[in-house]
Amino acid sequence: MDMPSPSHRIWVDIVTRKIGYRLDFLAAKVLLARLIQSAAEDQSAENISACAEKLHAVYAKNLAVSSAQRDLKTIFGSERS
């Protein structure tokens, strides 16, 4: 599956809670909770970008995991609808 780059707006929208998804991939769920908190506490562009990159990285490193694949399909499949 092709995954949009870390600079794609959707990663920022997820960590800033502008949009939300019901995720299956446990590692991403745990990380996302921390990233949402970090983005809320420090709303600088640099921090939010770093949070988005970390979320992207966890999925990029786990593309072979079925729950990560389902999450990506949920996130980017709905974007294309």
C-alpha cells in the first residue's frame, strides 16, 4: 500500500484532533494518545509537524501488520471517498 508522505495534511489533522478515526493498530493507538497530548500542550508548528512525522513513522515501519493496513485503509480510503 502506498502511504502519503509525513507532510500530508491528514497526519497533522489526526494529531491535532481535527479528525478522528477508530484505529485497530495498538501501537498507533498508544502513540497517538501521547502525540495528541503533546500537540495540545505545545501547539507550535515544529512540534505538531514532529508529532505528525512520528505517527507516520509508526505506520511506515509496520506496513506488513494487518491492523496497521486496516487503519491506513480507514484513514486514506475515507479521504478518497
